[in-house]
Amino acid sequence: MTFEPVSKLDGHVAVITGGKGAIGFATARRLAALGARIVSIDRSEPEKVQAMLDTLPPVTSGPHFALTASIADSIALNAAAKAVQERAGRCDILVNSAGFTQPVAAHDLEGLTDALFDEVVQTNLRGVFATIRAFAPLLKASGDGLVVNVSSIAGFTGSGSNLAYAAAKAGVDVLTKGLAKALAPQIRVLAVSPGVVDSGFVPGRGADFNEKAAATIPLKRIGHVEDTASAIEACATTLRFATGSRFVIDGGRSL
């Protein structure tokens, strides 16, 4: 591999977990526009997800399609990887954008219950690892595989929706580095770390929160989903001699 930049993704298959989410679907639109066939893995509503995928630009390698699996379920993930192999024959790009959180103030130690802590870490950390593990053989067979993990600035600032989420994203950053070394050169592993994003991902955050947050950000606005999606696109097209890196897409909020 020369890892030279590319401008098109014709013939590539991109698997996106959480593809019906704001960042996931924005990424799907961008990669499909460059010629990639999209497979969206979501834990529910396959008909709704398929209807969303049907709005994407058609590509020569085949129709976009939806699969149902929870990233907390390794057996379901293995089945999804098998389905991708059978229906698409390959996987070149894996975007881990599925996630879950619930706001709990850092000082509210009792509010961050064991059950919530475990659910957040299971989804946002173990789920990322389990997804990569399930798709690693296909990515390796591609010979030019790419994993992009959607992390968060919470992983290195310690601030965010709750401390379990911050700890899980710190773990994702470490996984990114460790797997970048372990899976090279056939698979590159990168992470993108947004700050506050206008996506509805964090329950209870509305216009008031976004307005206050924007005032504290050097670039004077919160993130848009396209900011993160465009960074993921760059990982697949122009930043091809990068692996193990974390790209911060936060308008300067973490400075």
C-alpha cells in the first residue's frame, strides 16, 4: 500500500454502526456520494433505517442495506459481519458511531449508579471493541481497511454528560492507539473527537445549553454533524498516511 490520497471510494463498502443517528447518517451521505456502498447497523427500526438508506445516491457496487444488531451483543455483531460478507463480499471502512449516554453531574456520585455506569461503558467502550473484533477479518482481507471511532473530547477533558461516558471515551482513544499498532499495515485505526454537537444525542440538551456553550467556544458556535462527518470522510480520503491519531473537531472548546 502507498496510502496515497484518493478522491473517490468506488467499489468500497462502508459499515456504519448507529447509522440512523445524526453523525452516522451524515457520514453515510458523504461516503455514498464518493461511491461507497453503505451498510448501517442499528439496534432497532430496520425498516426506518432502510428507508433512510434508500435516499442515498446509488452506487455501482450494489444497494445500500440495513442490518439489526446491538453493539453490546457480540453474537449479533458476528452475525452482522457474516451478513456483510455474504451480501457485499467485503468491508473496507468501519465507522463506530453508535453510542449511548445520560446526563449525570460529575459531583452526583450517587446518581451515577452501577447499572448506568455499566451500560454506558458496555455500549461506548466494549461495544466499539467488539465491533472491531467482529469486522477485523473482513477489514484485513480488504488490505486497505479503515476503522474510524467516534470518540469525544470528554475522553481527555473529563467533562461531559457523565463520568462513565468520559471514561469510556478515554478507553476508546486508547483502543484506537493500541489497535492501530496491532492491526497495521492492513488496517488503519483513527478517532475523531467532537465537542458539543447539535445532534440531540445527549438527552435534555436544547437551544439554551447550545447557546451558552457556543459563547465559550473560540470559533463561536457548537459543532454541526457535518463537521464530524467531514472529518471521517477525510480519514478515508486525504488523511491516508495517518493511523492511531485522534482528530479533535470541537471549534476549540477543549483549549
